[in-house]
Amino acid sequence: MTHSPEFDVIVVGAGNAACCAALAASEQGAKVLVLERAPSKESGGNSRFTAGAIRFAYDGVDDLIALMPDLTESEIKDTDFGTYTEDQFYDDMGRVTDYRTDPDLANYLVSHSNATVMWLRDQGVRFAPIWGRQAFKVGGRFKFWGGLTVETWGGGEGLIEALHRALKQNQIELRYDTTARDLLFDGNAVGGVRVLHKQKLVEIPSASVVLAAGGFQSNAEWRTRYLGPGWDLAKVRGTRFNTGDGIRMALDIGAMPYGNWSGAHAVAWEYNAPEFGDLAVGDAFQKHSYPFGLVINNNGERFLDEGADFRNYTYAKYGREILRQPDHSAWQLFDAKVDHLLRDEYRIKQVTKVQADSIEELCGRMDGVDTQAAIQTIVDYNAAVDTTTNFDPNVKDGRSTRGLTINKTNWANTLDQPPFQAYNVTCGLTFTFGGLRINDSAQVLDTGLEAIPGLYAAGELVGGLFYGNYPGGTGLMAGAVFGKLAGDSAGITSTS
């Protein structure tokens, strides 16, 4: 005699994608269990560490008022929110991934982005405009740039607190300190999970399983195996618990690997930051104002175009470039003209910073840098700046350099007004791009491209969306969109 499982759906993970899956499955009438490897205070995966930016399509301020009903009349009057259409979002997904993004996944993400943030609002997640990080004042009004306008209230911690509160309100059980080890698989369908809890292996049967346990960025061996030599030395921006276990469990039963397994979201990060993310500092170790300055390596040379595009469209690929430099180190240089444009993360105590009243003194103080080469790089750069074009941080202003080996395309200001500042950065790894292949119901596919019954996936461990680069704020949006899809599909199937 067989007994029905206690749970209809088991969700592995407790971050943004996992919670969305659990809530959506519950809405379909499923009894849901959420498994979290981390203890309560570290729960929520990478989502707890994020600054909370979320990219979605909107047609104008009315959409934003619907999402953020507590916006005041003066805030609306003093802000140019612009629009960010589905076509623009889809174009950005193609452009920044060199058009390698899976078109079906990208289209589903874009077309469901607006409805999904409204659904998150209904789950109790609050949102606010990103005035401090994504807007500059023009003519007395804030003007947003780069298609990214909104963040979750309270950043990543606020998001996780809201989602975990929603789980509780919907009587969804969340078990901490519970590590999923293997899928229960009979050769045809997945029927639960084997977990490690309090040094004991326990089997928990269910009608279906949603894997939403993040990428493999916290696994130094996998980073080196798939991303390449040197990646074991990268700093990890977020949780220490995302070691690829969800991906491994699926591969062990024949799931199809998919996407950019040698690619990752990696940014400029404080050089002396700890090995993994620090919740007390949060995302403030990032250093993202480089479009308004210069970036040089320890040889005193520039190695990238700081002004190639808005920060949103370059920051996730420039960590890789920094990792390739001598000692995995670089310095971001600014002068007094742009000091007011530097983000708040430059003003925290935990920075490796030098300051001086002359270029010569600044270059001499940057530890490990070839002083004379750095001075010459700055002299050559200053001479190459086209000062006839006006500087405008809100648009790609075309203020560029001419004649350099690597020209700066936009926002090229001379470095000539003291005091001068330099910040030491390295590579901060956010999440890996390679993962599992899913279909249009978020079911995991096997190597024959057939759906594995009972198995779904969402979040960072889904491959195919991002290649080489990433539009800022898309990770949370993708986690929510595909988390909801996976939960809906698993819930419907498990209760039918």
C-alpha cells in the first residue's frame, strides 16, 4: 500500500526565486515545503546580499504609481521617470549578451516582468525609486538613466524579510539548516528530496521539486573547472552556501547542462573585502562609478573603456577584466570635478583608498603600481580628451578621447582638479551563468531534451539567459518571473 506524500511541492532554496516558486505553488492549492541550507540569519541566498535593483518594462509614471502607491505628489513632480518598454528591455537583453540569450527565455522574462512585480507587490514586497544610484538632477528634476528605476524596499534584506513573511502568512513551512543532497528519482520521475538535517540523512517525498538553490559561485573548485584558472582567487559577493548543489543533483539524474558555463556576473569589488559577502556591509564593497574616472592596473596601464556604456550594461563584465590583471588588482581614479557623482559605496570606512593633491603623489601612493607608467598614462589620457563636447552623466554624451590604444567613449573628463582619489578594486563574483535547461513550463529537460517529470528550476541555476554580460537588475526579475512560473507549473501538476 502506498501513501500520498506529505507535501505536494518541495522548493530547494529560500531566496527570491525559491520564495516566488513556493508562493505561486501555494496559490495553486499545493502544500509546499521550503528547504534552506543556511541558518536563519544567513538565509535567503544571494538575494539577501543584493542592493535590490529590479529591471522591468513600464510604459510611464502611471505604472510606477501603481507599483509604489506611496509616492508623493512632489516626488512625482520632481522626477523624470521616463519609460522602459518591452522592446527596449528585449533589445538590452540581446545587445549585452551579444545576442546569445535564449530568445524564448528572454521573451518570457520581458513580457512577464511588469505583471510579476505587481504580483510581488501583492505578496507584500515594497518598492522605491533608486534616486541615489540611478538618477542625476537635471534642471532641478531627477532623471533616471539606463532603464533601471526601482529597487526593493530595504534592499536584499528587506526583500527576503518580506518574502519570508509572506511564506509564514500562507502557512508555508520553511526549514533552516537543511541541506538537500539528492533527488529521489525512480528512473522516470522525481518524487522528493534526500536531505541532511542534524547529521542525519532523511528522505522527504513529494509530487514535485523546484530547484532554486543558486549558482556555483561559492564553489572554488567548480569556479576553476568551468570559469577558468584564477577564478578560485575571486571574491564572492554574496552567500557562502551557493556551491552548485542544486545543479549537481539535477545533472546526476541526467539533466541537460545549458548556457554560458564559462561566464559569470562579476564586478569591481573592494580589494581587501572578505572571501564571501558581509551582511554588515552588504553591497557597499562594489565600486561602480568608474564611468566618470580612469581605471588602471599595477603596470600603470588602462585596460578597458570606462565609458563604453552606462554602468548598468558594463559592470557585470568588468570584474572578469580586473581578474585578468597583474595581482588581480586595479585602481579607479577620480578628481574633484566628479566627486559629487561618486556613489555612497565610495564613502564607507572599509575601502582601500589613497588621496593626494598632485597626480605624481597619487600614483606614488598606489601600492604595487608602476608610478612613472601611471603618471604617463594620465598625461596621455588628459591630452586625448575632447573638451569641446559637453559632459552629461545622464546620457551617453560622446565626450571621448582620441588617439589612445583604448579610447574612452563617453564621459571623458581630464584628471586635473585636486584633490585626486584612487580606490583599489579586485573581482567580485556575483553569480555564475551556466546551469540547467528548462522548457516553457520551467520543467528541467534531460540530455534528450525531454522534460523530467516532477522537476522544475528557477533562479541563478537556470542557464541560457545571460552570456558574458548582464543588464543590471535583471537577476531579481528573472528569479521572480521564472520562480513564479516554476511554482505555478509544479503546483498545478502536483494537485491535478
